[in-house]
Amino acid sequence: MSNAYAEFDYCNSAPFIIEMYGEGGDVSNPTLFAVPISYTFTGVYPTDPNNSGPAKNKWKKMYVTVSPFAQVYTSLRYYYIVVRANLPSGQANGYVLLDNFKLISD
């Protein structure tokens, strides 16, 4: 497998993490990896910590290398990229905006 990346633009007032999740096991051995496997790639701090609303200058671009997970777990049938966000203690609301999400390989 060549290198594969998730590319996306983001703007957020709540921190979030990017994970890759796989399931399905080997077709010839359905009990292999019957339990889903996940891996956290990175955490992202807010681009808008004051929660003032998305603005052009608060958007950032990110590249996340996803190929190592897929190279280790080659027998999985399904792969998912997951975005998880939780509000920090004391923060009443927040947002995570993603745009132009792409998977790229070379």
C-alpha cells in the first residue's frame, strides 16, 4: 500500500480527535478481529477558543497519515475515519466544522 492521507479544512471552538476504526476480520476467519479496532491519530485544539463563530482566518488545513493503520490491519474489511469532540469542563457549547474532506494516496 502506498502512503494515504486524510486532508481536510477545519474550524473549531471545541477540541476534537481524529481516529481510524476498523472491523470485519479476515473473510476466511470471521472470528479474527471480531472486536472493532481503533487508533487515535491526533488531537486538535480550538482555532476559535472564544467561540465567536467561524471566520475565514480561523480555518486551518490538516493532513493525517492513515496508511500505517491500514498496513498493520490488512485483514480488516471496513475502515472508518472518526471525528470525536467533547466539550471541556465549563464550556456550555461549541462547534467542529469540517470541509473539503479527501482521502489522498501517492
